Amino acid sequence: GENVEQHPSTLSVQEGDSAVIKCTYSDSASNYFPWYKQELGKRPQLIIDIRSNVGEKKDQRIAVTLNKTAKHFSLHITETQPEDSAVYFCAASRPGAGGYNKLIFGAGTRLAVHP
Amino acid sequence: NAGVMQNPRHLVRRRGQEARLRCSPMKGHSHVYWYRQLPEEGLKFMVYLQKENIIDESGMPKERFSAEFPKEGPSILRIQQVVRGDSAAYFCASSKTGGGQPQHFGDGTRLSIL
């Protein structure tokens, strides 16, 4: 089955710096890759996603890149702010029975942005 | 437009009791997913349901756990004869359709077993 590895497990940056989180997946049939942000005690919130027919997607300070050949994808946050501090999860999925996508999550990256 | 609603937010049970967790998907969503999150860990898929059908329960423990999504009412995740190891946060997500559509999560139910 699908396996998703996420690195680093913790990341500490100064406000204004960039942060990069990387994930690798094992199943070459995976075609949908969302990223979630989870603050302490709260729900995972979808922040950006990318499909396998696209190499890069950007939304303001957040961007995601996908390398299908190498089977890895990355989250890039520019001009980080203290409110970006949270745990970030990557996920991958492939079409399953009936065409649905079951999400397989990475273990998470705890990002701390220091003022 | 209300998001995914889960209740209760916190649930305390003693070993051997039953726990029932409820999830109402977003308006217009007919696909429901349940995930379990242990402290300091990621989310693990448990089960995927559409109205009145279990599509994939490959992540559900074989015993004591069951899920349903009736024609009327919320989806229910049921844990019978709870044990300490069942303590976790249980999140429900919903999507409009199945194929690679974004899944939106509820606030979760934090289950504690005494």
C-alpha cells in the first residue's frame, strides 16, 4: 500500500524567512496531494492541494511543487509569520474502488516561527 | 454554510463501555471519511462511507469498531467495549464527490478512556 514519508519532523525559522517541508510517496499511481495545517487542539485545515497533471501551484505565500518521476512533493511558505506556527501534514491518494481517493498522511512537521 | 459537524467534542468512557461518535457532513457532501489521530502522530484512515454504504473499511480494527451512514441522520462511528488504547482524537471529513475532491475536516471528538 501507499506510504508517505515527511521531513523534517520539526522546523524552526525566524519570522520573514522561508520554510520548506518535503514528502515522498511510494505508490506511483497516486494522483492527488493535499497539504493540511493543524493548530493545537484544532481541526486539520486544507491549505493547498495539487494534482498529478500539474507540477507547481501557488496561493499567495504558499506554493507546492510535485516531481512525479522522483515521487516527491514539497510545501514552500515564504515570508513566514508567527501565525504560520502549526503542524503541517502532507497526504497522498490514488483512485480506489468507485473512483474515490483515500488519504494517506505523513507524520507531520511541527513548524515554529519566531518573531 | 456550516462545515463538518462532529459531536461530542469530548467523550469520556470507562473501559468496557461503548462510545458513539457522530458526524454530519458539509451541506451537499455525500462522502464521509473517518480518521484517527494519536497524540503527536498523523491521521490514520479508518473507513469511507457514502449514504447507506461502506465503501472501504480497510483501516478499521476487525473487532469492536463499526461505522454507518444512514439515509437520514449523521454518520456514526461506534466503538464497543472500549480499552485504554482507543483513547485518541477521531476526525471526520467529507467531500462532495469521491474522485480526488478536497476533504474538509470537522473539529474532532477527543475520546478518553478511564
